Amino acid sequence: MTESLLAFNDWVNGIVWGPPFMILLIGTGLYLTIRLGFFQFTHFLFAWRRTFGTLFRKGGTREPGAISPFQAVSSAMAATIGVGNIAGVATAIALGGPGAVFWMWMVALVGMATKLGEATLGVKYRHTDEQGRISGGVFWYIEKGLGKNWKWLGMLYAFFAGLAAFGIGNMVQANTMSDALSTGFNIPAWLTGLVALLLVAAVTLGGIRRIAITAERIVPAMALIYVVGAVGVLVSFYDQIPAAFGLIFEHAFTPMGAVGGFAGATMAEAIRYGIARGIFSNEAGLGSASIVYAQARNKPMGQGLWGMWEVFIDTIVVCTMTALVILVTGVFATGETGGTLTSNAFNTGLPGLGGYIVILAIVLFSYSTMLTWNFYGEKSWEYLFGPKVVLPYRVLFLIFLFIGAVGGLETVWSIADTLNGLMAAPNLIALLLLAGVLAREKAKYLADLKVESKQRDDEPG
């Protein structure tokens, strides 16, 4: 029975991640990039000044919402900066070769426009119920932006997103965490699963505000620790960095033969695994982050700028750090994969310390990811079944967390990939159809800023 289900999943996975879907995914990002006037490139520093550059200014936005813009992006990054940055990058290189990293970059660069669109639409079309509770996400911008005739597409997305939360945001995270702790400290998988279950429950049962507060504290610290560790390795192997980039660019367009324990990879495999793991890491195209961005006290395009930077930090910065550490230390040819490969790379670069950095990062990354994805899943099914489903969903999420901790890694990753593709399709269709709305939001946002700037200049000094 299990073998039949896995065979069926492999068949669906082959369709979901086939050429048509990849064209739709990359094509949507390219189309939005063009419709928005290459905004993520022309307004790169502008977006920084309007997001992270505002953190130390006094005052705040008067827009409605449940959490601050920074808490929203911290919660979103809690979901994206996860095992995809550690195990996902390693798996992409192990299966697709160094060239897979190039395709991760490509999906991220166009994904910046995609995530900008998701965050913008999430805020613009968010819904407030009779009790004043805010909901938002792909299903709401499909229903409100495209009209009631498209509600079936929003419902389809909500169904798949609720299921995907058990994979990408739950079982994969718990499985990678338990594997790391078992390898590093011989901690039984069941014990890791039980402790993780209790810690996730302690936060998620308090709702989005508790999740946001926790993410706001954990995310910056965990990202800094990991990046500093990676920089330490790269400093030790600085002379190998040019060669590492050479491997990435060369094998993005040419196959790579077998080397040591590395079985070799075709160009098609580099593209497939690079795109798949890139999406797994930054989630641009999945639409999931729109659910938490909709909670932000911000204007639609204003929150979109945070979404743009989220993708850049996640993939161009953190994932690249992981990839370079793996390549400069030469461990990618050992035949290992996942978190073990990354851990070996850090241990090679920082003997004794490197492995512990990776284990700490995996634990923190996985934990924070599970917090936000629980919220994504419950909001998706709340859209379908109403508020009464929230508590049962949280309980079910915890049960699957434990199952993931003691399950097989390869099986969990395969199912997660399939669910990611299924939930992405409705979102990509909606983004294409609402591209005109995004273009108008961009124009309005920039025009309003000019008016505000002129008014400040006209004020008596």
C-alpha cells in the first residue's frame, strides 16, 4: 500500500514539476518583472530604505492590521529561512550538481517580483470578519480580486495549502531536526518529536501575535549566527571561492560527470532541482507568505517591498552562503546529501565548531518555520471550513509534526515537493490575472510618496 502511494506521488510529482509548470513559475516571475518595470532591480535600494531602513525611526504606520510590518516579515522569514537553506541547498547540489545553485538564483531574482506581488495583494484584499479578525492570502485575493466566479480556484488553493503545511512546514522540518540531533547528540527521534511538539504548541496556541513576537526575536539572531559561521568557513577557504563560482556557472548549462561519491548530473537535473529547492527555500510562487503579510499594519505596496527583500535575503544571501561552504570545502563529492552534507562542510571549514553551528541553525530554523506554517495551514482551512476548524487543525499539525520527526527523509521531501507544486498553480494563475492591479498599486504608491515628500518640503521650517 505504501509503495503504491509513493509511486502515485512520484507520478504526480513528475507532472507537477514538469516543463509546463516550470515555464509557468518562471514565466510568472518574468511577466511580473516586466509589468512592474523591473522594479526589484531599479528600486532595490529604495526598497531597503522603505523597509529595514525605517526600523530605527520614531513613529509607525497608522494602517490597520494585527502586527507590525517587521513582525510580518519576521514571521514570513521564519517560514522561509528553514531547512531549505541548509538541507535543501545541499540536496539541490547533491542531485543537480553545482549548476543547480545558478537556477536557485534565477528563480529568486524573478521571485522577488512574485513575492512583492503576493505581499501586496495579500494586504490589498485582506478580509476582516464581524469580530474584527483579519484574514488574507491567495484565496482572498482570488475571491475579491478576480470575483466570485473564481472562488473555486481560491478554495482549491486553500485545500492544497492546508495539506502542504503538513509537508513543507511541518514534517520536513521535524524530520531534519530529529536527524540532526540524532547524528550530533544521539538523541532519539521520538524524544525530539515530543519536545518539538510541546514547544510548537506553546506558541501556536496563542495565535498570530505570539507567533509574530517569537519570530521577531528568533529570526534575526538565528540568521546572524548562521551567516557568521558561513563567513568563517569562507575566510578559511577564500582561495577556493572563484573556483566554486566557476563550477556554478559552468554546470548551469553543461552536465557534470561523476566525481567521487557524486553520481553526476545533467543540465535538466540542475534546472529541476535548482528551481524546486529554490522555491522550497524562498516560497516565491507558493503564495503562502501573503497569509501573514495580510496581518501587517501597512499599505499594500509598502508590505510588498518587505516581501521583495525577504526573497533576496533568503536565497541570494543565506542559500548562497550554504552553497559556497559546500563547494569550497569540496565535500559535495562525498555522496552525502541533505543536512549531513552541510554539516560535513561546516565541520571541514570550522573543525569542532562548524557541526554545532549547523545543528543549532537546523533546530532554530525548523522550529520557527513550523510556527508560521501552522498559521498558514489553519488560515487556509479556516477559509474553507470556518473558525471551528482552527483548534482541530492545530492538534492535527502537532500529530504530523511527531510523525515527521520519526519518518523517512526521502519520502517526506518527495511528498512536500508535490504539495508545493499543487498549491503554487492557483496562485500563479491569480498573479498573472491581477498583474494590472499590481502595476496600478505600484504607480499609486510611488505617486503618494511624491505627494508626501512635497508636502514635507512645503511645511514651514
